[in-house]
Amino acid sequence: MAKVNLTPGRIASLTCESGQAFLWDSTVPGLGIRATPGGKKAFILQSRFASKAIRITIAAVDAITLSDARNEARRLMLLIEQGIDPREQKRQIEAEQQAARNARQEEDAVEQVKALSVGEVWAQYIEDRRPYWGDRHYLDHVRLAQAGGDRAKRGDATLKPGPLAPLMRLSLAELTADRTEAWLIKETEGRPTQTRLAYGSLKTFLNWCADHEKYRSITGPDILPRRSRDILPKKSAKADSLQKEQLAGWFAAVRQIHNPIIAAYLQALLLTGARREELAGMRWDHVDFRWKSITIRDKVEGERTIPLTPFVESLLQFLPRRNQWVFSSPTAASGRIQEPRIAHNKALVAAGIEHLTLHGLRRSFGSLAEWVELPTGIVAQIMGHKPSATAERHYRVRPLDLLRQWHTKLEAWILEQAGIQSAVRQESRKPLKAVASSAGK
């Protein structure tokens, strides 16, 4: 292996027609120039380590000077003499450098996430969960965090800020236990019930953050105040329900509502025991007038089929078929009724009933069922309650006709208490005619 004193001129004159060409330095043993047919040239070091020949690329000839290449070659030779493999050392250094870069990138990413507002993350949260929620549940979360100030869809009023609005303006890093406690105390003073609901939603949101790879290191449920139970008002069981003696007044007022779709919806809500959104989202293809059944989307089982009782059938038959929805609305963007509470509250005032929510109508169905001694399992199956006992879960499969027998009995009793005399009701009470058996002839 011929050696020469490397100079810039000799390095520049080195050419290669095929394969590789080498020019070795006589000043630093093992240092050389490697050239390829493409014109690329690099400083290399050739030596032996652990009884094996090794060749290490130092750098391209135009990346460092000849003097620096010689100094690097001497450093590498010193490592080899010390029993250190320069290649392994290089890999370790590169790994450490990459780890440092990754750490810096992670720190930058964390800082960027910390700078995100709670509102931005909240928007991502509700969109992530939207496929698993109903429309109303999603809109409730939007309202909880709304900034307020926008004009309401109806009237000249402006929308009030949601209970969570003060937190939405904070950055994720600013959402601390002290901040949430101060927010909780202030909001509870003005609107305790809404704040309790908002606090539950905030807790679920923080649990979602704790499970999210991007946010788990920044926030989670541990930032909630420990004194929340002391601050929040005690939750009491709701007991709004129609009493037997209120049925006549309630039906009279509801049947006077000018919007026949809302009037039918409210009556059907009481007489089916369905949840408000289950009934509002009912389509015409869910109603089977031939076999007298209704299929309802159920949050527990996915869907359930209940009887189409005579009076409810009469209500539905007279509704206009504008679109796919049974309880349609020509003005709502969704095409179906959205807010029947306004008309219901006016009807309550007219009937002299102080307080009754739409869910209270569902509660009324279960309570009034006791007057006709409906079996508990029948009531639960019609209302879509989750079975609680082993026998109910695994050994009770009630046919629709059995449900209809009891459901029709309850409907007839409710109409009787309401003082409603209808052809449908009278027809349902006609005695069965005796029919001679052909077997006896």
C-alpha cells in the first residue's frame, strides 16, 4: 500500500474509473482518501481492532480540512489502542444525541399542549365522544361550555355563559385544583343544580384527558378539589310525577296546545313511559300499524319493541307525514321536534300543576302502573329499564301480546281517570263475542 504526503493538490488529482481508488497518507498511518467513479471522495481510516480489519469513514473531503482529518484520524487510532471500538462509540454518541433531540421535542410538544386552552381540548373531547352520544347529550355539553353573548334563536334575549365557560378560557396548564375549587364555589352560589351537572361533565372530561396520550401528563381528575362534596349541594332524588287526581287537568291542558304534534308527543310520552329523546327520535318505519307495535331506540339494549296501544295509535294516525320523523317539525333543522318543554310548561300553568319535567312523565308512567297492579317486570320491559334480578335477565322472555295486555289496561285506566271518552277507548272495552267451536258440532 503506497503512501504519499497528502496535499490538497494530490487529493484533487485523485480519480477513479471503476470500483474504488485509494490514496494513503504517509504522515498519519491509516489515514487515506477513497474515491468512487461518481467523483465522491472521503477521508477514511483503516486499521485493525480485535484482530479484524476495520475501515471508518471520517468525512467527505469537502466537509473538513486535511489538518482536521489528520487530527480525527489520530483520535480514532488512540481509541483503538485503548481497546475502544470507534464505531461503537460513534453509535452511542449518536444514540445519546438522538435521545437528547427527542427529549427536546417532547418538551416542546408538552409546552405546546400546555398552552392549549381548555376550550380547545373540550371541543376535541366532545367531537371524540359524539358518536357514542345522542344529539341532545352532545348539545348539552356544547351549552355547558358556551361563552354566551350570542343572540338566542327565539326572541331578543342573549345566551348566558355556560357554567364551564370561565374554565374554557384557561390554558390547560392553568387548570389546577385551586382554580377549579374557586370556580366551583362561585358557580354554586348562583346556579347550584347546573353547576353539579357541569362538575360531573368536567370530571368525565378529565378522565378522558387522563386516558389520552397527548394530555395525560398535563391534566387529569387529580386536579379536582377534594372539598367538592362539601361545596356542591346534596343531590336529592327527583320526585316530580303526575298524581291520579291531576290526570284530568293535565290531559285537558295538553290537548289544548295549538301544535298538534307537541300535544300528541306529550300524551304519547306519558302513555308509553319512553325517554324524551327515544320518542322524539322515532321514525315512521319504527311504527307498525298492522301488528300494533313500536320499535324504540334504547340506550340500554340498543332498541326495544313495545305495544302500540289503541289511544296512542289514534294519536299517531292523525299526524302529518312530512318526513321520516313521527313527531316532525317544519322549522327545526333536524326535521323533528326539539324543545317541547315550552308548550308543556304553559300547559302546566293552565292545569295548575306546579312542577313536572318531561322525564317526570316517564316517572309518572311507572308510578301510575301500580294503580292497576302491573307486574314490575312488565313495567321495566316497556320502559326499557335494565333488568336487575338474575331471573329477569336470563329467564323472563315476555311476548309482545303479554305486554300489550297489561299496557292497554294501564292506558285505559289513565284515560278513565282523565275523563277522556273516545271511540278508541270504548272499542277497547267492548266484551268479546262468544264464538261457537267447530269441534263441538
